[in-house]
Amino acid sequence: MQSQTAMGFNRYLDRNIDILNPRTEAREIPAGFLNPKPVLLFVILNSILFIVTIWFINSLCFYLSPVALFVILFYSYTKRFTPLCHFVLRACWEIRFT
């Protein structure tokens, strides 16, 4: 669930950059296969579903779930301003499996 949320957010956020890059111009949003608004709605609904689902695990996980969600979504921004973005990506993987 987190992977789909992160990927959808990344595609939504990078849609204007992807259209300028020959390697990424064929992705769903820049190619016109998907409208950006439903992709953003998908990300929001998956984020809510993630937090609600975590409630059934235990309360500590529930209270920490926004932190995990923030780190996962923040990675899409880190690619723009730091070459250390892969450390954030690794943190995403560690949070996902913990």
C-alpha cells in the first residue's frame, strides 16, 4: 500500500518534469493516459487507508504512521535538492519492513 502511494505521489509531483525528459515522457501522466487529479485522489485515499489499516495493528503503530507516511512522501522532494536522496529512500525501505 505504501509503495503505490509513494509511486503515485512521485508520478504526480514529477509530471511537469517527466514531460521534458525523453526517458520519462512515456509515463502515464505526461503521455496523457492518466489525468493528474485522479492520481492525487488515489494518493490521498491510499494514505487515509494506510493510517486506518494501521489502527488495527496497535496504537503505537497508528501514532507513528504519519511519520512513516511523511518520510515515504518526502523522498519525492529530496530528489530535487540533494544527492543524498538515496539515504531517504533507504529509510523508506526500512520503515516499510519494520
